[in-house]
Amino acid sequence: MEENKILTLGSLIGAEGGACMVSGYRLIDDERYIGVGYICVPYPMGFIEEESFMLIRARDVTKVYFEGFDDAAAQALAESLGELVNAKEDASNLAHYHQYLSELLEYNPEEE
């Protein structure tokens, strides 16, 4: 899978632990990896309890079975996440990202 492509929510992916569905994102910045992590739930059962959430690094995705819904908001978020990863998540970009998330919470796709 192309590591730079950010998958949308609802995407069904394969990784070492089996199949799971993308339900969120997390930026990972440690000494071994700088990039996007997907917060996932196991497929097909989904969320069962808090411990069922998994964090899968984008580079650890072995297969994409299905890509989730994609629209202008999803594309803007993917672009924003990509910019943060490319900039090594410096403090000003992280503040920009949090501002973007606040604006995204107010987004209504029916207004388009």
C-alpha cells in the first residue's frame, strides 16, 4: 500500500493482527516512526470494549480490502495529516491541526 495515502474512515484494512476497520487517526512521532496511525476496531465485530481498539501504523497496513467514504472534508483532513507528517509535526503545525479539527467539527456536508 502507498504509505503516503491516508485512508478514510470506514476503510477495511489488513495488518498483522488481521482485518480491522479504520475509525480514527493518530499522529505518531517517536524515534522509530513519524507518520499516521489508524485507530481501528476488529472486523467484523467492531467495538466491543475499550480494549478492542488497535493502533495500526499506516506503513504496517498489508492490504486494503475497502476504502471508506471520501468527500471534500475527508480529502482536506488527509491533506492536513500529510502536511503534518511531512513537517515532522512541529508545534506550529500541530496547533494548526487542532484548529482544523475544531473547524471540521462544525462542518455540515448537507450545506454543500
